[in-house]
Amino acid sequence: MSKYLVDSHVHLGATEDGAPIKIGAGRTLTLRRVLDRLPERGVDVCAIVDLGTARGLQTLDGALASGLLHESDDGALKSAAGALIVPALEAEFRLPPAGPFHLLAYAPGLEGAQVLARIYRESVKNPNLSTQRVHGSPDDFRRAVEAAGGFVVIAHAFTPHRGLFGVGLMIADVFRDPQGLGLELGLSADVEIARTVGAVGDCGLLGGSDAHGPDTIGREMNAVQGEQPGFSLLRRLRGGSAETIYGMNPAFGKYHRTYCLVCGEMASGPPPQLKCEKDPAHRVVPGVLDRAASMAAPTAQRSYPEYRYQLPLRLLPGFGPSTRRVIVQRLGSEHRALHEADENELRATLGAARTDVILAMRRGALPSRPGGGGHWGRFSLDQQG
């Protein structure tokens, strides 16, 4: 078996001729642009979560007709450069009085994409656009996906906006049977947070970038062993077979600590802090760390993947476009610079100052100020873990 790197959550902003697919994603994030970026990021397999929309499926059909992609083994679609795409779909659900939350569905090959598009078309008002509200139960949606040979993952479960835990639901509130579900950490939580939360249960843990632009592809991804790259790697991830998840230290996340919308300040006391520390009546955005600390702990043991911290090179000081191009030319990919190249190789390529930045990132450098209230934490060499 070989090790592969999988980004399980990438969007399409638009079709090749500019028609929108994912509102909120950059219009430059087209299928061609994704295929160009994958080798630079070091991603072997990418699940595009908008191929189950009508426009996503049309884009896929066009790519197959033009030869940009061709159907490959193991439920994947392959580019001439070797990039592998697996069809997926992101959809929104709501169980009042809780807020809306997102689910991801994965299915193999062109036929799988066609089935996802049919399920989506029959369930939403506008099947052209991604992440629309599904008018039906999550269980019915899951059964339809699994009947097509696919599976369902809870998207960015911990985020306060459109994450299942973040809107105050538990898996048992949504699904009759939790077995066979995957759960995406989604930039806000790492394995250390997940292992404190009993509600995670036996769900396989995944890391997905939720990329809304070309530069965020691969910012969170998974290393997994497999016989060949393709849909089976995603299924193994859903089953809990990730060896390593590469992702941000949650302290950098936009919703790490509770944030008061009135005071404009983050909680500073030990978690859980789910109210404003100055006035409990103030409206707040609950922090991921604080909500996780308030949830019940696990009652049974289970295994967890390794979690290795990374930040996209574009967020590190001194790594502009020209430096990133040098990294790809000399080291092969950004992933190799972030995690695999040794110190001597980095210094020969990047010099001492930039090498020190990467080494600090590998050690788990902390933000000078944690994230919260929709604001990212900031990288600082003065705060190292």
C-alpha cells in the first residue's frame, strides 16, 4: 500500500464561462484552476463538493468531452497531469429551532456525480448553486446517497455557523444510526479538541480545506494508505483510517474563543466561557474551544489520527508569490516544504529567515492573539509552542 494526500472538501466558484456555482467562492476557482493547483499543493486526490450541482455536473461533462478529464479506476476522474478528482456534494439542512448545518456526500465516478445531481435536483429550489437548503430529512438524504454506493460526512462539525455541533445539535438529533458517518474537523478543531468530546463517537475524522479560492486548496488535508488513489481513499477516511490530518492549529481559527459582539472582545478566561465576561446579557459568538469544553467527555476509548499543524505558505511572513513559485520549482510542492524537506534543504532553498518561519510552524507556533468572532489569529515567531 502507498500513502496518498487527500483534500476532501474543495469548492468550484464558477463554471469555465463564469456562471456561479458556489456563492462566496472566488469566480477564478474553476475546475481548470483546481487541477492546476493540486500538484503545487502536493494533493494526490481532491473531492470537489460542487459536482453534484447542475452546473457542476455540466462542468464535469464538458471536461470529459474535451479530454481535460477521463474516467479512471476506483471511482475517480483523472487529468492528463495525473490529478485525481472524486465527485462530492455539500448541502444544507435545518432542524428548527437549531440553526442550519451542512452535510457532505461522496459518490464514485461520473455515475456517482449523476446520482448526487439527481438527489440534489429533487430536493432544492436552485440546483445550479452549491450548498442550498435540502427540503427533506438528513436520514432520507443519507439513504439515497448510500444506495448509490456513496457515504455522508458531517461538514465542519464544530464551527458555530453551519456546523452541527456549533448550532447546538448532537448526531443523535439528526441521524437514527451514527455508524458509518464521517466527521470533518474543518479548520476550527483538531484531534486534541475532538478527543475531549464524547459526541464525536466512532465517526471517522477527516480534514478538508473547504477551499473557496485557489490559494486555500490543501490548507487542511489527510494522509491515508491505499492500494490505489481514488474513491476508496475517501471511504477509508470516512471509516477512520486517516494516518495524519494536516491542518491549522485551532487557536488560529476564526471562531476559537467566544467573542462578544457588543464589547468587541474575546473571552480570556479558561474555557468554557459561553457568555460575555463583562455582561452575560450581551450577544456572543460561542467559541469552538469553549463549546467543546462544555460538552460531555467520551465514555469509551477509540483511536485517533495524528494531527500535524500547518499554515498555508501565503499566511506565513516572507512567503509571497515569487517565493512560493521557487518552492514548487525546487522542492516539488508546498506540502514538501511545510512538512518533509529537512532543515538543510530548506536553508539552501529559502535562506535562514524563511526556514526559521517554517520550523516554528512545524513546532506548533501559536498566534500572538487567538482567533474569534470571525477573525483569524495571527502568526508570530515570538509565540512558539
